[in-house]
Amino acid sequence: MTIQSAKHDGTNSQDIIVDGEGLYQIFSIDSDCYVNIYGITFINGKSEYGGAIDSEGNLKIEDSIFKNNIATEYGGTICSDGEELNIYIKNSRFINNSALRENT
């Protein structure tokens, strides 16, 4: 699946903003999925694992912004858990994201 901003041109200009309102995780990706995300802004996601995204599948992110996402456990912005998965991130910004527990 591909999720792409209509203005995606590599200039980091997002016209799609997905807001978790400080209450919800924005995306959960299953283990058999391949997801491409281009030019999207993710703000105010909140979850136990991965404030913005919890991924057990393959994930490619380009030209996106992650801001003010929080996990009450691990993975403030993205939590990845699974065998043989790939996560590729290019030309993206991470601003003020946090996890309440440190990684072990």
C-alpha cells in the first residue's frame, strides 16, 4: 500500500496531516504488509508502543514529518517488532517525540 501526499515532489511539503489528537496511535501495520509513505505529517499520536506507527511489516518513509508523538512504553515515534522486516527512512524529520521507558 502507498500513502502519498498530492504534493509529494521531494521538497518536504506536506499537504496531508494525520493527527492522533494525543489519544490514538495513527497506524498499525501487520506483518504481511509492505507500506510506503511519502510526504505525510504525523502529529500527536499516542500509544503503548509506537506513538505514530507500530509496524510488524516492511515500511518505507520519505519526505515526512513526525511531531509530538508519544509511547507510554517503547518506540516514541515508530515501534518495529517482527522477524525479517525492513524499515527505510529518508529525508524525514522527527520533532519532539518521546517514549516514557528507556530502551533495554
